[in-house]
Amino acid sequence: MLHYVQINRLSENEDIKLPVKMSELASGFDLHAAVDESVVLMPGERKLIPTGFAIAMPGGLEAQIRPRSGLAFKHGITCLNTPGTIDADYRGEIKVLLINLGQEPFSITRNERIAQMVFQEVPTIELVQVDELSDTVRGSGGFGHTGK
């Protein structure tokens, strides 16, 4: 099913690339940094990085912000709050919360690819309060109860 998502490039970001899929069958759209000057992330440091655009999605969709695997593997740069959820009613600038889990400082330059955005359908859910839940084999076991 085709969904139309409106995108608005914010002023003073005309040079920032809009989200783009890097291959024909890619799931995510790569996002680019809209920083005015290079930003250095020291090991253990986190910063909110602007992307220079905003979107309007129809109800029933969400956008998820996820790390780029290459940055994570090569430099230890990843996203906090992953995946970050952008709700259909949010109209502000999309920003990416990055953290440096690597050993070296990492510089983020203008227009550098920093994360990816994946769109997902969101089902309509109605929560129903009950006095008791049905039993399962697993029950309330969690956090490694089945082994390592």
C-alpha cells in the first residue's frame, strides 16, 4: 500500500539532502546532519542533531529513527531511545539523539548521513481492562528465564 508523507525542508537548510534510500530495496531513508558547524561527540557523550526537515504523515503511520549500521560498527556511533518514534501528529523538526560509544572523538559534519528513518504502519488498538489474564506456558517469566 502506498502512503504519501509530506516533507518540508526548513529554512536555511536548502543545501541539506532530503531523506533518501541508498538502494532500491532499502527499508530506511538515510538522514543527514543539518549542523551549522562540525559537532564533535566525545566518547560517552550524546547530542541532539538536527536534520533540517519536518514531515506530516497520515494517521496509522509512525516513523522510526534507527542507527546506521556502518557508523555503529566502525565508530561506535548509535542512537539513544532506539527506535525513536515520530508520531503522525508531530510537525516539528526531526532530530536525532546520537551517542558515541566508541573510544575516539567523532566529528559530525554538515550533510553527513547520521541515521535512518523507517516508516511503519500502526494498528488501531483498544485496551480492554479485565480482572484476570489467560495462562500461558511462559507465564510471567522474563529477563532471561529460559537460559542465557
